[in-house]
Amino acid sequence: MTKITYWGMALFSLIFSASEAIAADVARPTQLGLREAASPQMERITWFHDHLLMYVIVAIVVFVTGLMIWVAIRYNQKANPEPSKTTHHVMLEIAWTVLPIIILIVIAVPSFKMLYYLDRVEEPEMTLKVTGYQWYWGYEYQDYEGVNFLSYLIDEEDIDESKGQKRLLSTDNVVVLPIDTNIQILITSADVIHAFTVPAFGFKKDAVPGRLNETWVRIDKPGTYYGQCSQICGIKHAYMPIEVRAVSKEEFKAWVEKAKEEYANDNTALSPMQVAVLEGVK
Ligand SMILES: [Cu+2]
């Protein structure tokens, strides 16, 4: 590829992706940095990365590079034919032990604070249970009886771009969630280890068979958000995306009413044990 074509393509994708970014949350070609935050969780992660880690990393790189250049120029064989015989320097040794400790503490304190914040929410307003399968996701709205469904990738040949569907990201059944609501998310798996990840919300949790992991989210703004399984789980690992539509609380209520009818008798997202219990109750 010639240089001109390359830069032309880069420019095109930049202009194209900038306009596309408003419609839905996807990774853009040539994008730098983290995905735009759509939750207080992701806002904190972005702050931590952009405004703390980045400064620390840049300062260390500049300092070490400067030191290496200085040593190479000042102490090479020509400039310094008689090397020093010094083997110990107490102040220097204290400095290179204490300084990294201070740097690590500066990173660790906000890091631990954030870990606890991301871990769980005290009083969730609703709960979504997610189950990973080879190779699709199952969703149960535990506060709304009967709203459970499976969610599969839409095949490439069936993608309808006029509906805003995206290759490798759009699913047949979309997870609808309300904004401004503390949502508890319980994550498990029915076969192998998967990972439930939506970058704009700032969570990535393993879905482990026989274990229930927990996280939470509070979505800031309406929109469509995408995620993918992030734990290599088999041959179709790349084909089990997550599509979330965040809507207002009123729209969510209306959706629940519709979903109750649409997914009635759909017990496919439930485990055989849950189905047995349900059928026993009836
Ligand atoms: Cu998976």
C-alpha cells in the first residue's frame, strides 16, 4: 500500500468514525485512549488512567531515558577514561528504595479505593443475572418474573445496517437497561469460563461455572453500548457479543411489559434446575 493511500484511509476513518461515535458506542479505527465513559465507574477508571497513571509513567520514562543518555555521554570510555571505584552510596541506595515505594503508595491508595467502589453496590435497585454459554449469553431479569432470554450474534449476512446493526457486535435479543439506576449484575457460566465485559460501563468480570460473581453499573446516558466475551472460551469466542440498550426509566417499564409477553414461556436462559422448580410450581 502506498503511503498516500494509507494516510488517506486513516484520515477517512478518522472523519467517518468521529461522526459514527455519536450514534453508538464502538471502538473506532485509529482510536487512542479508553472508550468514552457512560457510567461513574468508567469515569473513575478513565481519570485514574489518564490523570494519574499517565503522569507517573511519562515522568518515569523521561527520567530514566534522560539518565541513560547522560550516562552514555558523560561516562563513556572516551569522556571518562578513569572510571570511579565507588561500589556503595548510602543516600543513593535509600533514594532508589524509598522513591519507588512512595510512587507505589501514590498509585495504590486511589487504586484500592476504586476497586472497592467497583466491587458491589449496597442497595441495588434491580438485578440482572448473566450466564455465559458456549457461545452466547443468557439474561435473567430477576425483579421481573418471566423476563429471561438468550442472546445470539446476528450473522454477518443478516446484518441490516439501516437498523444500525453492526457486524460482530449486534445481537438478536438486546439487553435493555434503565439509566440512572443502580443495577446489580450477577455473572456465572454454564460451561467454561467466559468474561462479561462492556468497556463504556467499566466492568469486566469472569463468568465462572459454579460460581456467582458480582459487579454493578449505573448508566449515565441513553444509547447502545457493545461488549464482547473477554476470556478465550473456545472456537466461537469472538462471536458472542453483548449489546445493551440504555433507555429512560419510563421506556424501560414499557419494555418490561412487552418483554413479559415476548419472552413468556422462554425458559431457555434458565438452568435445568430452575426449569424443574418452575414446572413443579405450576
Ligand atoms: Cu465466552
